[in-house]
Amino acid sequence: MLKNKVNTKVLSGFVELLPEQQFVFNEVKNKIENLYKKAGYLSIDTPVIEKSEVLFAKAGGDTEKQVYRFKKGDNDLSLRFDLTVPFARYVTEHYNDLSLPFKRYQIGKVFRGERAQKGRYREFYQADIDIVSEENLSIMYDVDIISTLYSVISMISSLFNLGKFKIKISNRKIWEGFLKEFNIKDEKKYAIINIIDKKNKMDEASFYSELSNIINDDKIENLIKRMFEIKFIPNFGISIPEKYYSDFSFINSNELIKEGVKELETIISSLSTITKNSEVFVADLSIVRGLDYYTGTVFETFLDDFKEFGSISSGGRYEHLCDNYTDKKICGVGGSIGLSRLFVPLIEDGKITIANLNSNMIDVLILPQDESVYNYSLNIKDKVSSSTPCKISIIYEKKKFKKLMDYANKINAKYVIIIGSDELANNTISLKNMDTGKQITDSINKVIEILNKDFNTKG
């Protein structure tokens, strides 16, 4: 009788890629990391598991419902749902050892128990950057964050032909000021902001129905509807439709709204200047971000030709993220790129492949023809590996030569080194370029010279 076998299918919402797909994903991750480093951000890492009290101290919104939480002995533990809250703990813990302002980046997995669907996963990679300092953190650091993400997304879009994109920017102070004007308290305020955050993901009837259930005040509900008709004009500020002037007379005297508008104007003006691309940056009051810790600038990024992905990069300003951990006043601004959300669907659909990259999974594959040349092949591998930047591997298979070449093609090897009894006897190797089909037989030193020249490094 056959024993029942365990079902090996991956859990819904979790991802495994094939080697070539993983190679593409890793290459993109490395390119992003290099751009973060170039912009002056320093690498850190934080544990995947945190105390639940640390994460829930400032989670808010719908996040608590999605956290993977469990007990281990007497410890109440959770998997991190983002990289920002653990970073707040990190800053508090290592405060005396950090030089402020501190610019960090972190690329790692986070976990959310939300409904799994294409582009939304329960385990996924985020690529974060943050800047923190004490008290008055210049608004220009918001510009630094968004401009760095702009350079990353521009690189990604160019590399994989993803087309144009928009970075939609707003400021939570505008909505905070609006809601404060009508004495809407925190609990209801955050509920309203969470609904506004979902506006672009819902049909209009459902959005206003949910909004009405929370507000239960026709005047305020109508004003919120009209808020979305207010436009922001660079170098001018907000433009209110003339028919609503009297409804929004409070805007010019509301300090929070005025402050939010000024910050928004500064950011969009600065970004348009340094990137020379004003069309990318758009003011949009429907951008509020659902997490409660945002206090000022908020932004989200959308690909024009891949609207089904939703926001691929987002972030904002937080003034009180560390308040639950320390009495020190620590301010910050950060942003994140959803690596898995963006790249896994594109990779799985074959829209981006290894052909987009100027790189190979394996640069050089050594094919020893029989066991008598194994040791010689190992010696060749060691010399090529230590003298060139090539990724190099040996395959020990007693198969027909055509099968071995098929394997080399399948793993995308740029070169194969063929070693048989003649090469052993003459202390030479045969090198074949898989792109051109050209093959030479020469000394190891000559082959190393060719490989170094091809891979743009000194011999």
C-alpha cells in the first residue's frame, strides 16, 4: 500500500520563484540597494520577529487585524508587518550610538495576513529608506526621500520598459486641519482617513456610503466631497472652485491647512527642479495613507500602464513614531518600494526576463569530458575564479555533448570551457562563446585575458 504523500503546494499568498526568476528578482534588488547606497543611505537589519507590544504600540488602522501573532512560552510575539515600526524601535534602542540625522535603508521580508491575490502577498519584500533626527527635521528631507525613490523607479522603468509613472503627493496636515475645524475627534478622524485612503480602490457609491456611515453629518460629508475638487497649482498653492469659496472660507485661517499646503508646494517645486521632470509629481488630496503614524507629507507611486498593481511605492512624514518607546522627540520621513508586489507578477507573466539584464546566471560553465580531467578542471576553475569576476561552475555529468550544451543554454551561460584529453595533454583549454558560437583553444592565461576584457575588469 502506498503511503499518503504530503501536499507540497506553497501556502496561498507566499511565493517561490524558479532559479531564473529568482536571479532576475535578486538582480533588481541589488540595483535598488546600490542606488540607495549612492544616495547616502546606510544599511541596517532588524529581526523578523518582534514583541507584539512593540509592533502594536503604533500599528493602527487595519494593520492589527493582519498581523501574524503567536505565543512561545510566556512571550507574546508577532512577525513584522512593515519595516518602519521595527526601525522606530531600533532608533530608540541604539539612539546614543547613531549619528543624527540618520539615513538608513533596509530590504527585507514582511508579513501580513491579508486576502491573497495577484500582486498582494502574505509574505513579501519591501525596500525601505528613512531619515530620522531630533525635533525639527527639514522638509527638504522629504524631498530627499522622494527624489531617491524617483531615481530608483526611473531605473526600474527604463530597464524593464514599464513606461511612465506618477508620484502622487499630499499632506496629512490638510486633512487634519479640515477635520479639526469640525471638532472631529481622533477615533472618528482615523476612521475617516482610512476610508479616504481606500477611495481610489472603491467605486464612488460604496466610498460615499461608507463615509456617510462614519460621519452621519450631511454638511461635513458634502464638504469632503468638494475637497476632492480642490486643485493644487505649483508655485500658486490650492485653487478652490469659485462656487465653493464660502464653504471653504476657513482654509485661509486654518494654520494646519496653511502649513500642509506650504509644505506640499515646497516639495513639488523642489522635486520638479532637481529632476527636471515636473509631469511626474502630482498633488492629490485623496492620498492620505492608512497608517496612523503619518503626520505630514504622504505619497504613493503608480505606473501609467500597470494600474492593476496599485501603488508600487509609498511613504511619508512621521513626527511621533518613537513616542511609545522614548520621551525623546524623534522625527522622521521614509518611503518604501513594494518589490514583490511589483516584480513577482511581471516575472511570472514573462514581461521581464533575464534578457532585460546585462548579466548571466552563470558566466562560465566548465564541461570536463571524462573523469580523467576532473582534477585539471578543478584547477582551471580555481584560476578563472580567482583571476576574473566571473560566476563559474563545473558540471559533472556523463551525458552526450549536445545534452551538456543544451544545459549550458538553459542556464544562460555566457561561455563554456571544454576540457578533454587533448586539453589536458597540451595544458590548454577550449573556450566557446555561446552568443557568437566562436570557439578557441589556448592557454589558461589567454582565456583569463579574454574573460576579463569581456567582463570589463583588469586582468
